[in-house]
Amino acid sequence: MKYFVTIGDRTVEVDLTGHTPVVDGTPVEAQMSLLPGTSVRSLVMDGRSHTLTAQPGDRRGRWQIALGGGRFTVDAVDERTRAIREMTGADDEVAEKVVLAPMPGLVLKVEVEVGQAVKAGQGLVIVEAMKMENELKAPADGVVAKVLVQERQTVEKGATLIVLE
């Protein structure tokens, strides 16, 4: 999967599809492991060892990193989230509140209605794809602003299903 990682005003593309991470088109020898029961990670990159801590930030995809005596805010978003932001012109907060179909499928059940308050992680809609049921969950706390699908409706990959406010 590809991610877009921003530190300050610099953004790099990180592709984790294969066995070797690729950063802006260049393969990088890197391995990271989490020390059990802590937020401490050991990172070996290009033969150099680093110890860092990573704490979740104030929104999805944001991390507070402590490394080498410095502290950094890092934003990491996947291709889907980046595409939503680019298509809608939405800022981070708005982009987090759109639920898209991850693949073509059939809507089996809509679990919410317009005006309903939802919590991050709460089930919103169940889509059957490749004979498997996939419950799509709220990416953030909010109120259901739009339900754009109904039960037994077929949807294409990337179709907007639910919008939160």
C-alpha cells in the first residue's frame, strides 16, 4: 500500500507493497519493530539503528514522533484518503468524515440514519463483496449528514456511501 507522509512542508511517497519499502521511487533497507508493552520502536534504516517513540496525534493519521532528541509531527495518509482530499478539496477534518466503498459490492444493510450521532469505529453499513460481508465503520465521531445508498443497491469501488458532519 502507498502512503503519503508529511513532516513540516515536505511530503514523500512511501510504498509498502513489496518486501522492501520504496521512498519517492528509491528502495530503502528498513525494518521497524515495536518493543512490547511500550510506544518505543526500534528502526534500522540503511544499516543505522534508531530508537523512537510514536504516539497517536489529535486526528487520524497524525503521529507525534520523538527521535534523536527532537519531536516531530508526522501526517501519514493512504492513497484513498489523499484521493478524497484532492477530489473534494476537503481539509483533513472533512476528508475523515466520508465513507467510501473499498471495492465493488452489494449493500446488505444500512445501520444508521440521517441525524444519528456516531462514534469512531461504529458500524455504518455492511457491504458484501466477493462473498464476504464487510462492515464499514465510522472513521471519526460525528453526525450522519447523508446516507447515499440503500439496502440491495450495488456500489462501485470508491462510491461515497455515508457522509458525516
